[in-house]
Amino acid sequence: MPRRSGSTWLPDQHGAWAMLAVPFLAGTLLAPRPGWAHAALFASWLLAYAAVFHGQQWLRLRRVARRRPDAAARHVRPALVLGAACAALGTPLAVAHPWLPLAAAAAAPFLAVNTWYAWRGRERALANGLAAVVPACGMLLVAAGLGGMPAASAWRPALACLLYFAGTVPYVKTMIRERNSRAYRRGSVGYHAAAVAAAAFLSPWTAIPFAAYLARAAALPGRALKPPAVGAIEIACSAALLVTLAAAFSG
């Protein structure tokens, strides 16, 4: 059955949504002065992600599906419309807060890496996933700064986000695409063990969910869980991270 035309506008990278939302929401919750600007920035952030996704898919399909020009062409309109909507929302924010374009520029190298991997048709590469994590977690600093929280206070929760979401990249591979790879399992467990120690350094409270993340990285691979179940577990883990950050670093 063909998908409805409207559904093709929504990126199908379901695992990305928590990574897009949790750091931003954490920064907003921790900010001393959250406001309507956060809602506009969050909408701009999601629109930018969707526009970039379609742009990258256009590049990828132009290269790998040359005999089907329609496959690439269907991404043009979403990329342009979503990009224009992002610009319409983001321009007033950039005028009111001139440091926001500088924050966007800081994400450009990581965006370039993701675009290169998309063009090469290697979006599932480990390095590509890790590159995507960095600007997403950096949005905690942006959201916190927009609400008056200095970077000196926001770096610890931002690093906690980075530790968690970087760990999801190899962990999810051990559950799906690399389920039979012992090297990936060992690497994932080793990373999560180190992340517990790093999280404890940031705050004793953050060590609690990270210990749970280590347990799931060690115990769940090999249990033949279906992708929806893997996704549901990660949603719960992301929610636990958000609650912990709000409790551990507020005030």
C-alpha cells in the first residue's frame, strides 16, 4: 500500500526524535527564564532537522537511484517548504539573539559529515551516528543560554546527554544491524562502563540511570527483541535521563 503523501514529509528516522527533543527540553527546564522564544526555537530546530533530512535524501538518491529520478525528486518540495518555514521562524530569533547564528555555525562541521555519509549512502555508519549526536546534545547549551543559564553551568548536563546518546549508537547496532557482532557488544559494554564513571563525576545522581544503561547494554543484546521493543526501551531511557537532568542540575 502506498504511503499517504503527507507521511513522506515526516522523516522516518524514528530514533532521532528523542535525541532532538531531550537535550533541548533539558536545557529549557534548567534555564532560569524559559519563555516563548524556546517554543519558536524548538519548532525551528525540528523544521531544520526535517529540511536537512530531505535535502540529504535528495543527494543520496540522486547518486544511487539515477534510473529513478522521481525517487529523489519527491524530497525537493519538503526540503524547500520545511526549510522556508525554519527560516521564517528562525530569522526573528537570530535578530533578537545574534549569538544563535554562531551556535548554528558551530554545528556546520558535523552537518557536513552527515551530508557526506548520506551522499555516499552510508548513513548507518558508526561515525555518522556519532557526528549527529554532537550538535543535538549541543542544543542543551543553546536552550539553556536562551533562558539565561551560563555555559559554565550547562556543560555538565550537556555532557551527560552526550554520554547517553553517543552510547545509543553502538548499543542499538548490537540490537539490530550488528546483533551477531561480538566486537560491537564488547565495545558497547565497555563504553557504557566508562560512561557510568564519567556520569558519576558529573553528578552522583546521573550515575543511577547510567548504571541502568550499562545493564541494558550488557543484558539485552542477543535476546531477539523486535525494533519496536528496542525503541520503547530507549524512550524510557531517554525519559529517565530528562528527569534526572532536571533534578540533578536545577537550581
